[in-house]
Amino acid sequence: MRQVRDVAVVAFAQTRHTGHDTGASEPELILPVLEEVRAQTGLRRFDFTCSGSCDYLAGAPFSFVSALDALGAWPPISESHVEMDAAWALYEAWVRLQHGDADTALVYGFGKSSMGDLRAIMTLQLDPYYLAPLGLDQLSYAALQASALGASRDELDRIVRRSRTAGRENPYALDLPADEDGGFLVEPLKAHDVAPVTDGAAAVVLAAGDRAGELATRPAFIRGIAHRIEPHYLGMRDLARSASAADAARAAGVGKGPVEVAELHAQFSHEEIILREALELPADTVVNPSGGPLAANPVMATGLIRIGEAARRILDGSASRTVAHAAGGPCLQHNLVAVLEA
Amino acid sequence: MGNRCAVIGVGQTKYTTKRQDVSIAGLVREAALRALEDAGLTFADIDAVVVGKAPDLFEGVMMPEAYLADALGAAGKPMMRVHTAGSVGGSTALVGASLIQGGVHDRVLVVAFEKQSESNATWALSTHLPFNASLVVGAGGYFAPHIREYIRRSGAPAHIGTLVAVKDRLNALKNPYAHLKIHGISREMVESTPMLWEPIRYLETCPSSDGACAMVLASEQAVTGTPAWVHGTAMRSEPIFRAGRDTVNPQAGKDCAADVYGQAGIADPRRDIDVAEVYVPFSWYEPMWLENLGFAAEGEGWKLTESGATALDGDIPWNASGGVLSSNPIGASGLIRFAEAALQVRGMAGEHQVDGARRALGHAYGGGAQFFAMWIVGSEKP
């Protein structure tokens, strides 16, 4: 990576995620987290704003349009939106702060996957001519990947148990039982291997240069951030590995130092195994101490929350070097990795 | 605004009602390959890809960048997907430029598309209960009251919209990529078409098009061929439901223009800009945006249109390409404005070239006239 301007996460907030529709609209989900990061930083205006959301979750166009009303974007603001997980909105904001003429950025993401059938909706992101007609839903293609990996049931169960136990300690995540019996949903995946349907939102404030130190006592500096996509067609990839996550991790510089905590966007238990290997995480790295997506998965905010959670460990002084990961596309097609340091 | 950025390649597909001979991937690849060819490059020379399009409901493919990664040579590279409503094409160019200006990459491919024939845009643009009362009016029904209010405020005579509809279709006859080629277009022809949404007649609206547009953007050290230099970039957004906002002359548009003019050193846009490609999906938006963008004083935009100043042989040609009124692959329409502005200052606009164009404005808007994206490009290094 070239000479970059110091940019840090200086504030992070998330909703108390729910496994059901509480009746709150998307703007109603966003407003409290926006207020929280404003209170944390004392900022009411930001030089740049970027968000991530997906129209298909609500089944209506322009979910981000009414989010601007929650934002109270007046006077008009410099703002953009990605139809991707909000981790990529954070990336766009990080790039914008590299220009040198903007110092603060607000990033947020939101999703209500309770509104529809998430498994079927996610099928709509497949190649509409050659893949979608096969009728594979999200669970089926994840199971294909889990089969390719061939992880043991014990190992998958350990990941789920650890994630759900951590999630119950996390006031923002869902309370899910540590152990759950049940048959296969799609072999080899069981219900508890799958991230729960979740509604929620999250917001992050980025600050560059001197502003970072002014807005937080211990800013979480983004020492590296990179993302890579790989071929869409599952048959063109070695599903047991994630070449794009490995490339992104190298570009972000994960291996340049110890990794105390890693927050991984693993929406299925087996994905954690693939990602640990791709990121070459040391054995002593604590993975998903928040519970990760297996304990709360507000789609379109889940990746941003990984960055927020990894940053929070720096902001609160409990760690000095952490890693965050976000993913998009079927079977970890697209991966983003960020390294955060005190 | 960071490091210098230039447009070094432009590629467009022939805009048309239905491109049944290509898939969505084939459509975007066609534009991308033409942009690469223009730049004298291949996919191997590209560091990152940025894709833009309007709502995914238009084609029924959710977050289609995942599926388009292979066709756009993005595998192994960073890829982004931008969506800012109708302004998305412009925003896509700006996100791509930002990657260069921020010093992150040297060459970025930006691509925007819409394959409107895959679905029904009016349906896809209409929100439904429980989010909003469903009007099922699409964009024309939404913007018609704003146009009526403009006419009331400015006292513009009724034929102004007709003049724009004729002028842009005359320009389209000179553009090989334009969708609508209406030979013999005249005021009488426009006025004989049905009234769709008072005061917008059928020929005063944009068509529904299939098409894609692509650009190769480069840092200063990575320039090949003929560059169009980026002199300024800006985005602005305002809330759709804010009670006090002026939907006829939106503050976000004025602020965005002031920002981009400031960066490019433009004091008087009518004098300092040689040609403008502005998002005019309904004829009356030309006089409205002439005012919003500072080419005319408030209430005076229609006089500029009436005088012929915005025609191809006028002193400030608007939409020499034929504009959105002649080609409208929605998600790409903003990028086409930005790309046509670049073609003009590169001297590569062909039959619709404005002689000696040195500085050009690219403009896009979207949502309830609340999202704005603009850039100024020039033949000389900023």
C-alpha cells in the first residue's frame, strides 16, 4: 500500500439487534445510532457521508432515500451510497478522506432481513441466466462450500457454541442457546451453523489526521484496508479456500504484526475456518468475541459492525492491534480486510 | 481534491429499446471493451472496477456486481457498486475518480448500465405500502407538479418544453449511440403527441433504453492517449421529505454547482463552460437546471432556451449528444453525461462536437430531485 493519510475509527454505535420485526422502519433503526455517534464525537456535521443498504431486503426501491430523512441532511450534505455491505461504504469514505480536503466521515448501514425470506432473496444475486435458474438458495450454496471444506461436525459445533456464548454476553447481539439439537437443513449445515435472521443498524465515524486525536482519546487507526472480488461462478473457485480474502489480507498487512482480536464476517460456521486460514490468523487470535454474525446478522450492516467491534477494542484500550473482515457475494466471493491499531 | 485524474477512455453501446442479443454481462462488457480500446489498454491494465446502476428491481438481479465481476475482468481486484438513484451514473464516475484522487489506484474502470427491457421501470420506481402511499406514477408523475410550479413562478410560455424536445432530438441525429433518431422532428410533431402528465407530452419525455457506458480513469503518470482532465468533482444530497425544501430549485443542486465551480475556478458558468451535458429527462428540466446551475438568473432560464443559446450552434450548447431525452438507460444516463463531457474536451465527439470545447460540465440528478453529482472536465491540466 502507498503512502496513506492516517484515518481512524473514532466512534461506533449499533442497535440492539432483534431476531424479529419490532415495527421500527429503517429510518427509525438508524436514527438512534446516528445520535449515539454524534454524542460520542460531539459532531453534528461531517465532511462526507456514505451508507450501505439493499433495496431487496424491504422489497422496495431506494431504501437509502428515506435514510436521508433520518440523517436530517440539511443543509445538503456531500453523500454517497453503495448497494453493498456498509463496510464498503466505510472503504469509500476512507478513500475520500485520502484526498486531504475532508477530515471527518459518517458511515452507516442498515437492514431488516425479517421482512422477507432472506434465503430466497439472496438467490437473486446469482447470475440470472446460468445460476439462479438452478434453484440453489443461499443455504444450498453455503452447504456446497461447507462440503468442499469438509470440516468436522465437532469443529463446526465448537465455533457455533463459542459464538453464541459470546453473543449472549454482548448486549447488542441475540440471545441464542449455546447448544441446539436438530437435523440438517442442507447437509452438512444445521440450523445453528447459519447466521440468524436479524434486524439492525450500525454507524461509524472516521476522522483523518489531527482530527482523530481530537475526537477520541484512543483512536483506532486504519493501518491497512483492502478488498478483492473473485469469479462469481462457484465452479471456477476452490470453495475450500478464499483466495480473495487472502489477497485482501496481504494487501492490508494483516501479517505485519500480532492480531489480538479478529472480527470475521462468517455467516456460516464453516466460513470462519476458511477465513482464519486465508487471513493466516495466529492461533492465539481471539475470533469474534462479539459473537460475530452467528449471534447477530443485520444484513448490510454486519460487515461494518465487524469493523466497529474490532475498532471498539482499540477505542476502549483492551487491544492494540485488531483485524476486521467483511464479505459479499455467494460463498465469500468478495472480501474486505482492515487492520486497526492504537 | 487530491491527485490529478483524467478520463483516457470512453465506451458506449448503441442505446436501444431492447438489446435481446446480449445478456446483462454482455452489455456491460461491450461498453468496457470499447473504453479500454479507446485508452489502448486491456483489462490487465486496470486496478479496480466501479459499477453503478439504478435500483436492482429494474433487472431483478440483486447486487449484480457479484455476477458481473467476471465479464468486467474484476476477478482478483477491488470492485465497488454505487447506487445513488438517478444520479448514480455521475456518482459512479466520482467514486472511480476518488480512487485516483486519493492515490489508491492508477487506473480505474467505471461502468454503468441499465437493461430496462428486463422489467417495468414505472413499477420498479413506485414504492408501495407500508413504506409510502402507492401512487404508481413513476418519475413523470412525480416531477410534473414541480414543472407546473416552475411555469407558474417563471411565467414561461407553454412552448419552451417543446423547443427542448426538438433541439435534443436534432442533436441525437448526430450521435451514433443515441436511442431516439426522429427524422423530421418538429414542434408540430411534439405538440401532436399525447399529454402524459400535464404539461409533459409523450415526446417531451425520455425513452426507456437498454445500454451501458464505461470510462477508463487514470492518474497523471498512467495517462495514455488523449486525456480529459478532471477539474472538479462534487456530490450533494438533501432529504426528500423535508417540509421547507424547494423541489423546483433544490438547494443541493445549487450547493453542488458552487462546490464544483469553485474547484474548477469557474466564476460565470455561461461564459467559462463551453458545453454542458445535463440530466434533462423531461424537456422542462432544461430551463429549470439552467437556473439551478447558475447559467441564468432565477426565472430567466426559459429565455436562454428560447433564444437558442443552448442549441448545438448556440453560445452554450446543452446536451449536444441528444441528452437523456434521446437515450435513457437510467443507471448509465448520468455516466453518459460525464463521458460525453469528456469526449467534448478530448475533441472526440464526432458530428456533435462543439468546436474548440475546452471545459465541459457533466451533471446528474436523482431521487426526488435531491441527489446531485457533477464534474468539470477540461482539455488542459488543472
